[in-house]
Amino acid sequence: MQPHLLLDVKRTIYSHTNPKATKTLVFIGGIHGNEPAGIYGLQHVIAAICKHKLELQCNLYALAGNLNAIQKNIRYETTDLNRLWTHENIQKITSQTTFNSQEEKEQAELHECIQDILNTHSGTFIFIDLHTTSSETIPFITISDSLKNRAFVSNFQLPIILGIEEYLDGPLLTYINEFGYIALGFEAGQHEDPEAVKNCETFIWQALMAAEALTKHTIEPLNVLPKNFLKVKNLGTFYEISDRYHLKKEENFTMKPGFKNFDTIQKSQEIATSNSTTINANVSGKIFMPLYQKQGDDGFFIITEISTFWLKLSSMFRTLNLHHVLRILPGVQQDKSNANALIVNPKIAAFLATKIFHLFGYRKKVLKSEKWYFIKRD
């Protein structure tokens, strides 16, 4: 990767407005400071756009995430900036002028920037968060499971992970998704791999084409795209999380060396150690985001492929608005304060598997007062 020379990067890396545009694309890089590939990729694409005076048929913004952590080349200073985007935290930072941490200050500035964009434009909004991983990996996409998100990511021939937000507290994209906007994360490769920057560049160009901001005919003569578009073969398209190993505070966790993202693993296979105790896989599947860095909240995930039949069935159920059926089942009730939420008493509705709620478009599962809260994405 290029030398770490991003000390002068500002919150808004680039902005372009088109009065006739009906779509607004917002790219975010460096929400984790040790993942600069997204910012490099944005800088390279923006330089090409300016050099060739390309006419974008969209509003385009490129934002930097954790400026302080980017300068120090660390994931975060005191708190993960990508775990703070809860409504409680948003209310807190927007009602105060002093902050308890550098990340709170960064969040307040980034939130204000995003709100300004939303207040300035109308139409379709597409948010893309650019990341890299600590382990070796092929490129992939993460989304909350909404039909809007599914439709947009169908433009990319990459593995797509659904519903990771159920296992993470306060990621930026989950917050954005709750307002009905298209939002996706792109993982470009390993932190220090030079290919990660190239993958970010290619993905940004592809996203601009998917949003009809530029045409392939316009871009191809510039020789800015690789001969082979970003494409991963021999892997299923959609995956979901089957298991997660969440780290406890002060836990001495160590992954076994050699795991790469999407490596196939078997149930009971040795995966890692925790405080000198062996950790074995609870289920068979593919290893996902194994932790090979000091900072992080999760040791690893295990993912399994989602069948095409299930995807089509869930699309049909949501299109026909059949989710109302769930509300008449015993142990399930509508949340009076949120029309998109169901409250489920697990003692009464024990027969309802989480997958049933997924089928009807409910994803985020939160435990409050011994009851489950499911949030509808469509």
C-alpha cells in the first residue's frame, strides 16, 4: 500500500452537485483509521473525474470518517466510531458542545455532514462505506436485508452478506438504513494489501455506473478500469451469519494462524484460543472476518449460503405485504411507538424461529425486558 500520507485529509474529500440529478451517492472511507484504502481509492477516482472533466449524472460526496485515527493509523482512539450510531448516542451528541471522547466529536461532525447532504437534496440516496479487513480476503459486500439494498447490489458479482447488523451494535449503515436509504459496506481486501486500493477504485467506478451517474462507454476510453471487472467466481451470492464469537472485556483471544475470509470450516474444528482455552466451531460453514489485529469486538463469524428459493420467497412475501400475518400470532404484538417494530415474547412464541421474521423482512433483533424487538427493513 502507499505510504501513510493522509495527514491533510479533510471531512469532505470531494463534493459535486448536479441540479438535475435525482440520485445522490455518498462514499465514506476511513471510519476505521487503520483502513485508508477507501480514502486512497476515492482520491484516485476523484482525480480521474476532475482530470477528464467527467459529467456526473448524480450528486456525489466523498467523506472521511475518523480523521484523528486516520492520522495515527489506528482503528480508533478510545471507542469504535462504527459502533456509536444508536438513536440514544445521536440524541446525545446533537444536544451538546463538549464531548467525552475524540470519537464522539468525530461522530458529531460526520453526522452533521450527512444531515446537510440529506437536507440539501431529494430523490434516491445511496451510501457506501469502504472498508478493509485484518485477515486475507476476497472482496465482498455487506447489507441490511432490504429489497432496495438487494436490488442495488445485484449490479455487482461479489459475495453479499445479509443481516450482519443483528450482531453489531451501532454501525453507521444500520442507522442510515432505518430511514429507508440504500446503504452498503464494501470490504476491499486486507488492510496492507495494495490490491485493496485497486479494488476500492474499481468498486467506486462500478457503483457510479450502477447508479447511472456514468456509463461504461464514458469510462472505458480512460483506461482507469482493469481489464476484468471486480468479480469473484465459484462462490454463492448471498450469505447470512450462522454463528459469532463475541469478545469479552480483557479477553486474551488469539486466532489460529492461516485463516482467510470465506475458508470452509467444519463443526468442532479448532479456530482460536481464549485465555489458553481452545475455541471450536459450533457449526460448519465459512469463516468470516477472523480477527488478526489487537482492536476489535468480534473474534470471528461463521456464514452459510442462503438458497435462491428463500430469497425469492422472501421478496414475494414483502412485495405482497404479508408481514401483517405475524401480528396476529400468539406472543407477537405491534410496538406502539414504532410502526416498523414487533415485540415478541419468547416464552409464548417459542415456535417462531428468527428465520421466519427474516422471511417477512424483519431483521434487527434486540432484547429488552426479556422480549425480542424485530425491526422491519422494507
